[in-house]
Amino acid sequence: MTRRTALEPVTGPVVDRDAERRTRPELFDELLQDPATRLLALWRGRTLARDAALDLISPDRQTTALIRVYLGRTVVGDVPVIAVTLTDAAAAELEPDESRWVSLREAGATFGETDYALFTEAVAIANWHESHTHCPRCGTPTVVEQGGWVRRCFVDGKEVFPRTDPAIIVRVLDDTDRILLGSNAMWENNRWSILAGFVEPGESFEAAVLREVHEEAGVVCTSPRYLGSQPWPFPASVMIGFEARAVAQGEVPTRPDGQEILAVRWFSRDELWAERDDLKLPMSLSIAHAIITDWYGGPLDEPPRPRQTTA
């Protein structure tokens, strides 16, 4: 079973995060005594997998954990799941074969929807814990509470909650339905993707779309239209996908910013196919890949399908 693409509709959550239960002081004692509970082991952002699925472990195999987080209960099967972040020694004791530990980037596209959701949630919350070990006001170490979803300062009792950074990602089209792709300065040669950037304070998603496209590519666009979203815990983002149209007609000039984006270019579907052996496009796991594929009209490893026209 493969995960649905980022643009396909989701009828409801596949993991019930069971937030009302997080405040129970005896939460982990209860969960670990429940034979239905499963643990998602995390080691350096990786987890155990088998046959394109998460290899969740039973509570009797638990080992010393740096952090425990109650992820919630699966909607299908009603399975409680705890993420446990392990030390090097504990991970080696649990599974010494490092090839069985996989990252979200490596394995996420092969997972079913529930496994993908659990792994993404676990990686995101683990990344937050790693970067929020001390109070942002006074520097005092914080204590983990509420099932792993809150950290509290010992000195003033201030509670620190997980944060997610919103970033827009946009498919810009011209009046001939070509797509605008950019090449980032941090990427290898000839890797291309749609434009993206973080939302600034006090800015709407739609305003961020217009600003980022103009800043990075020198293109004025309009009519941002929401397409879909994807959590992207690298380290703590959610990607909000849009489509927008270039305002100028005909051959729309581009101007890469020269710092973050070194090159921008308009591609037709036929050009994307003709240059497929040279172009490096986003990985299949990403919303960028899903947005490009949605525009292309089919798998990127197949010729573009004839476009339907109206009389």
C-alpha cells in the first residue's frame, strides 16, 4: 500500500491525537500496561521499518528513552502509540542492524497513510524537544509534561508548546500554462522545483505567495489558489501549497534573486518530458512533486497526456 499524494483529499484524520488524555499524570503507566499499545522507536530521526511499514514494538520490549510522547490512537484499529526517542546505546540494544533504521525521506513515500502520519508526527515533536530543552526566557532546563506535548520551566512555571513554521509553496503558471521552476543555490546542478518560502509575521498565506514569487523570480503574479498542505518536519514546517498566475502576458521575463535562487525558467509539459534525463525534480514524497505532477496530468516518468480542449 502506498501513501496517497499530498493533493488528494483526506476525509478525516488517521490518528486521533487524544489530546484530552494527555493531562493524566498516570498516562504512560496506563498505556504501558495496555497490551494493545505500541511504541514507535526513534533514533537520530530514524525508525524501524519492515516490508514498507512501520515496525512498531510492544511495551514489553521498551528500553530506556530520552523522551516519551503519546502520539494518540490510530483511527483504524484504535491502537495507542507512544514515540520513544532512544540513545545510541538503547537503539543498538533494540536493533543493532542500522540498515533497518530508516528516515522519513527514505521510506515515507512507501508507507501507508497511517504509518506516514505517525512517523511524521513523531519526527516533528522529537525535533521540537531537541531544540527546546531550556526555557526561552531564563535558560533554565525545562521538564516534559502532558504526554510529551508541553515543556515547563522549573523557575517561573512558564509552559512552552510545540511550534510549526508555515511555509508557502507555489505553482506559478503563465498564459500558455507553462510552469515556473527555480534552481536553489544549495542544490546540486540542474535540480529544479517550484518556488517556496516562509510566511513572515503578520502576513497571510496569499500575501506570502505574491511576495516570495516576486522576490525570488521577479515575477508578478495574482489569484493565489489553495491546493493542499503537507507537514514537513525538516525540522518543523508545514508546507501550504498554492497555484498562482503570472500577471504579464506572452513571454514573462524572470529575474532570479541570485542569492537563494540562481536560475528560474518556464517549462512546458513537453519540455519537461524531453529533458527528463537531465532534470532533477522533487522527490516523490514531497508536496512539490505532487503539485508538479498534478499540473503535468500524470506520472512524470510517462509522456504528457494530450490536453483536452473545448470547442
